[in-house]
Amino acid sequence: QQQVKQSPQSLIVQKGGISIINCAYENTAFDYFPWYQQFPGKGPALLIAIRPDVSEKKEGRFTISFNKSAKQFSLHIMDSQPGDSATYFCAASKGNQKVTFGTGTKLQVIP
Amino acid sequence: DAGVIQSPRHEVTEMGQEVTLRCKPISGHNSLFWYRQTMMRGLELLIYFNNNVPIDDSGMPEDRFSAKMPNASFSTLKIQPSEPRDSAVYFCASSLEFGISNQPQHFGDGTRLSIL
């Protein structure tokens, strides 16, 4: 049972463009929504996270938009750079219980 | 600061052999997680510990898999006997449980396991 659905599976964006990755969840008890970034040969690393009491969180070029009523959240990468090329995972959890990960989006930023 | 340390980084062994993966969590973290990552199934949680006690092992695929955490600074994931379908990257992660606040999980760089 997949509780967090992520799309697209892969994404190609030109340098300087906006990368958008979308996720939808089912469990309304989730109260923590992190995004992880994974480079080849490395483990996932926390990129940015949001709680459902805010609709947007921005850290540098990375922004999470959160729509509680639609049970959807998305990651926007502004001014995408080749160094952003990685796999991105959305996730959700309740409290400090186990995290449910999305299936991942492989982002390629081309010069 | 040292992150989560996993060993070995790569393991190649023959079917039927015992495989032991090791993890040293970040000092002071009291939650530890074992994940398996494959192209087909993505990132799957196998088991997690809190204060060295297994809390949820519902993701452990079969009795061939076992995990232990004898102390706060060490955990093992064992597969016996191993099968080719166990080939994957295995990640260990740790986090600091902090009441109702949510703390990020810190991942190691994984062990790439190949069963021939």
C-alpha cells in the first residue's frame, strides 16, 4: 500500500529553469513532510521539510508548497543548476514514527 | 562531525552465504533505521529501533533477515542464507527522537550488496 505517490518518475530541465516535483498522500494523520536529495553512490540527505500548518516554505532556491485540503505537496527548484541533478524523494510521517517515502524523481538539469 | 557509518561499502558473495551489514549511528541519536533500495521497489523500510529496542520489523521480508542493536552505537543486519533477489543497496539511518517534534533521518552511504 503506497501512502505517498510521487510524480514524475524522471524530469529533464534546462539550466536556469524551474523543476517541479509533486507528491500526494492519503493519511491525514501525517504531520511532517520532508524532501530528501540523493546523489549517486550516496544516501538520501534531508533537503527541506514542512509541517501542515504552513502553506509554503522556502530555503534558497528550494520551495515546498503544501495544500492540506488536497493532500498534496510539491518541491520547486528555481534557477535549476546541473549540480541539482539527483534523485529527489518526498516523504511523510506522523510524529517520529516511521517515514513513508515516495518512489523518487530522477532530475537531470542540462546545460 | 562523523555521520552514519556503514560497512562494508560493497559486498559480493555467492548465494547461500551469510551476509552481515554493519552500522554505526550518529552519537546521541537513539532511533536507527534499516532500509533497502532497489530500482523496482524504491526505498523500503525494513526495521527500526528506538533506544536499542526493535519497534517495527514489519518490513523485514523473510525469516532469512534479522537485525540486532546490542548497544546505542552499533547495529547489524544479517541475511542467512542469502539469495540473488536480496541484491540491493542497504541503507542505515539514525535520528534523534525528540518528543513530538520531528527530526530528520541521517543516512549512511549504504552497502551495495550483490548475491551471485
